[in-house]
Amino acid sequence: MPPAFAASTRNDPIAIARVLCILGVVYVHAWTGRTGEELAHMAGSGQELLRWTVMEGLGKSAVPLLGMISGYLLAGSRRALHWRSHVSAKARTILLPMLLWNAIAIGCVSGAAMAGLIQAPVPHSARWMIEEMLALTRAPDINVQMPFLRDLFVCMLIAPWLVRWRPPALALLAAAIAGVAVIGLPQPLLLRPIILLFFVTGMIAGKTVLAERAAALPLIVALLPFLLLMPVKVALSLPPAPFSVSHPHAMALLDLAMRIAAALAFWRMAHGIAQTRLRIPLLRIEPYAFFLFCAHLVLIWLGGPAIGQWTGPLGTPLYPTFLLMQPLLALAASILLAKAISHISPRAARILSGGRLARSDDGLAPARKMPSAKRQVRPTPAAA
């Protein structure tokens, strides 16, 4: 390791991976200025292909690693053995922020829609309000990213039980969950079973040397599966996507394979970046990453149309620049908003960020040493 970077810790790649993944998630929800019907008519155009590529390749593929990191950090945790204290902590860092941000989304986005400023969903029934807040049976219409936190909290509810399992038993469970996800079997607990799959996979990595071996792979070896699978997945996913209709199980299997490949690629890239000077700005950003995850759709709903008046919607000359810049624009707005809230009410900022903005005044989390590979106890910073 170069002397200049000797201060990096084993936790740095985790922080960096979170930033990369959450920035990628923004692409899934990028503003287009088009209706679903209009997007369907634009299928095959150059800009729609670009949007679909960054959405599938950098957006949807980023979520699995977030779930794996949560499982990885809990794998050897003694705190996770105590159900009541563990669930209480996760309720504060996952469930409470989800509820508050969903309420903020309804107030801000639906309020702007009712004022005639934007086109967005508005409350129309008590059932709608319950689903928007809790995501019981579907993703909210406004904060469509929140099923991840909802399902992650369900994973945390059973984590004290799973953490006692040995890797072979966890591997069998992961295989069963993969089968459920590929076949599409209905189940009552999770909106997206794949989140539990990667949570369990992260636990396996935390109890073995799987994560360390993946990080030690040559960069091209770690990236190659993702680079090969991504164009295939994008091509087969483009509307009207007849392949996904006629071969749903094969498409689901391909999607799962690409998500695994993406998790490996992001994990290896995070370890590579941790050995460069780029790690410093990314570590400064990391305490705001969860805030960005929760806030970005509200910002896109409210800010997308305003910026879009200048750039134009998908299909106009300036739109590709706006599309590619949206994660950075959302990040900048999130940091400014978080700092403003922190100035007014540090407690509110701490709650809305799941405790992550309480680390330090300048946003740079202090270096935290990960235990050596010989020890089984791992720290348990807030998940996701």
C-alpha cells in the first residue's frame, strides 16, 4: 500500500461502496419529463437506450451490494444476538427514517401537485396513505425506493435468528430464496425476496473469507462477468421486451446473475478506490449517502421539472447531460439540505439520516478499524 494511503481502514471500502451504490440508485429514478406511454414510443432511440443502460447497469445493479453490506456487518455481531435491543436500534436507523421521509414526500410532492406546480400523485384514499407510508403490499407511488428499507427492516427482524446459523445452512437458505425469486412464488413477508437473498449472502461473506477473496481478485476478473452480462440484460429488457414476456423465468435468472456480477464489480472497485486519493472525498460524502437515498426522489419530483424547463425532456439535445449529472445534482442538493437541517435542528438531521450525521461536524466519519479476519465480532454501524 502506498505510504500516502496507509491510514485507510478495512471499513473504507464499505463506506465507498455505499456511496457508489446509492449514487447509482438515483439513475433508476432519474427525471425524464415523459409519461410511460411516451417512453414506450421512444424505445430503441439513442437517449432511451442510454437511460436504460445507466438505469439497469448502474442503478438496479447497485441495490444487491447494499443488502450484502448490511448482512456482512451483522454476521459476527454480538449485538444482533439480543433481539429486543437489536430491533430497537434498527427501528431508529431504518424504520423511523423511512416513515418520516415518506411523510415528507407526501407533504412536499403531493402538496406541490395540489398547488398545480408539478404533476404527481395526490392522496385519494386512506388505503393509499397507508401504502405510501408503510409499503405494506406495494412500492409507494412517490418514494418508490422505500421497499428496500421496508424489506431490509424485515431482514433485521430475523437477523438475530440467522446470525446463529453456520455458512452451509445459510447457503441452503440463500439457494431456496433464489428459487423463490426466479420462479416468482408468492410470499407474504417481502416485496422483493432478492433483498433477503443478498442479505443472507452478505452474512455468508461475513462468516467466511469470501469478501476478502473477492476483493483480492484482479480488477478485470471481477469486472468481466458484469461487463458481459450487462449489455445482454439491457438488450433483453428494452421495451416491449418480448423475451421477458415469453421467458420470464430465464429473464429472472439472468437478472439475478447480473446482480451478483454487479455486486462483485462494485465491491472490487470500492477496494481499488480505497487505495487512491479519491477515497478522501468519497469518505466525506458517505455520512450523507443514506440521507441522499431517502431524499433523492423528493428532490427529483420537485427539482426535475424546474431543471427540465432549461434542458428539455428525454429526446432533446441537452437531456443526456442532465441525465448523467442527476446523481451529482441530487447529492449536492442533499448535502445542502442536510447541512441546513443540521444547523436548525441537529436532532432532526440525526433522525432523518438514521444517526449517520451525528458522526462529526464536517461530515467525515472518523476512521474505524475493522477487526482482524481471525476475530468473529464485527462492528454494526447502521445498515444500508
